[in-house]
Amino acid sequence: MITLRLNKGSSSRVLRGHPWIYSNELTRGGAGDIAAGTLVRILTADGRPVGVATYNPHSLIAARLLDRNPDALIDPDWIAARLRRALHLRTRLIGSKFYRLIHAEADGLPGAIIDRFADVVVVQANSAGMDALAPELVAALEQVLQPETILIAGDDRARSLEGLPPRHDVVKGSLPDTLTVEENGRTYLADLTHGQKTGWFFDHRANRAFIAGLARDRSVLDVYTYAGGFALAAAAAGARQVTAIDRAAPALALAEKAAEGMGTAGRCSFVQGEAFAELERRATDGERFEIVVADPPARAIASSPAFAPTSPRKTAFSPSPAAAIMCRPVTSPQRQRAASGTRDGRRASSTVPAPMPTIRCIPCCRKAPISNSWSTLWIEPR
């Protein structure tokens, strides 16, 4: 195994437990000649062992640590041990067979996302290291789950940053056109062939349950609804009326079909359109909703001036707004403080409706040591 050394003074962070090593933290001698995805042994500048990592000379995150044992053998058995640990945790916490089994660094497999849909498993290999280890991942999944179908998918920005092309390989079994997803006692539909990422956003399971708990007898707007996750959860929980907006007609068709299966189609309206254009039109027409959920895809956040760092609207969201959830509570203990125009000791943005009593951030992945998936709960008083 190839050995790489950290630069002098670059070891403290990784020795404290951080799983990433950046390109400027490694000595340059020979490192550029190593193929992307190669397993390497990492040492400190003075020769102390750090562990085994995957290496990519083309990425800012040059090395992703797999094991703190520098002699660890990274093979299907090693991966299977991590899969079993993750499976035990999900079985205890969730119980069903529909969940995110592996959430990258949080589960000891940096760069890997593995979603389970009962007997169908979808693997996202978002780093060069995990892409190179795909055969070992598949063999480990066979050991632990014996799924009927295994799909290796990936066409998002994470792979492009690693210098990887899009990938969509059914390496075992066959893929159905649509798949049922059981979550929080409800049944949704997902498209694993043409859908976004793995086909379903399991990392919003808790947030969808939270919205369902608020939705009874209220009007709900779900923007960027995709396959209707938040909208259908609200409708099934007794929302008075639900409007769901997305630009993708196939995703809306899945959501509408799922609403029919839930018996909530009569209270749901699915609208194909661009989010900002629809929001502006409805605001101009004077439409109001008691709960609004906005879950924009990362590319929409990156490309829209509304989320630009210089935009005052940015203050209405967390640093990386996975979902902004707005609702009207019956009471507001912070009403008086919010009316003064401050929020947590800071001045509220002039673009945010006042008074604004509370802003609460909920991490979508509480288990991950490093995660930019955050949601914002925006509570506006009556």
C-alpha cells in the first residue's frame, strides 16, 4: 500500500477525529501520480500512523479516512461489518425496511450513500474511493442483506467534483418502473430510474413526520415537492387543503398517484411550474397558506440569486437551506421579543415579515459529524 505523509503542522485536526485530509495538507512528492480512488496509508510528518484512506489527487478533499488502523484490510468483510452496524441501528430506530442505511462519514463509509427500499438497494458512490470500491460494496451488501436488486447510481455535483462521470448501473436484478416507499405509516411512490439521486429523500423522514403533526385542518403549500413527500404527509394527517408545486411532470404524476392511493386526492392540488414564478404569482393574487414547505434542490440554491450570500433573503434560511418550513402557531411566547425586531440577540432582516417570534434549526442528519443538510422552521404569529 502506498504511504503518504501529512505536512508538518497539518495533523492536529485529523488526529482529533476529522475524516478528511485536504490536498494542501499532504506532501507533494509522488502524490500526484497516484490513481484516483487508490487506498493509501497516511502518516504524520514525524511518522506516526494516522490510518487508511482513499485518495484522489484531483479533489480538494484529497484523502478520506476509512480506518484509524494503518494495517486495516479494506475488503468486503470490512465493509460488511460497517453495514451490519448501520443495519442494527436502523432496525432499532426505524423498524421498517425503508431507510437510508449508510450516510457516508456518519456510518464509516465516506462518500457512500446507500438507501434501502426493502429488497431494492441504491448505492451512490460520490467519491473516487467509493467508486473504486463499488465491487466490494456490492459483495458486502450480498453478505448482509441479500437484496433482489442493487443499483449503483450517481449524477450529481459531488461526483463531478471528484472527476467522476454519471453512473446508473443495475448490477443485480431488475429495476421496476416505480417502487412503493413505506414511511411513517404511509405509502409513497418513487422512480429510481429517472428520479433525483437515489429516488427518495429519506433524510427528511423526521421533518415530514413533524409537518404531519402540524398539518391537521390547515392549508399547506409544498414548493419543490418532487414526489410529494411533505405534501402527502400533510394531506394524510388531515390538512384541509394541500398545494404541491414542482417543475417535473413525472414526479408530480407519482405524487398524484400516491395521493389517490392514500385517499387524499380530493384535498391535493399538484401544479407544474417554476417555483419562484408560482410563488410570485400567488403572492400577487393574495393567496395565503398556514404552512409553507420549501425544499429546493442544491442546484436551485446554487443558481438562484435569492440564495446568494449577498442577498438579504439569505437571512431567512440556515446557511444551507434544505427545507424552510413556515407555519402559524396558536400562541407565541417570544412574540414580545420578536416585535422589537431582534432574533436571538441579532437584528432581524428587513425582508422577513415582522414580528417573527422564533427560528429553530433542525439537522436533517443528527448522526452525521459533518453535515450541511439543515432545515429551518419559520414560525409566524397570527
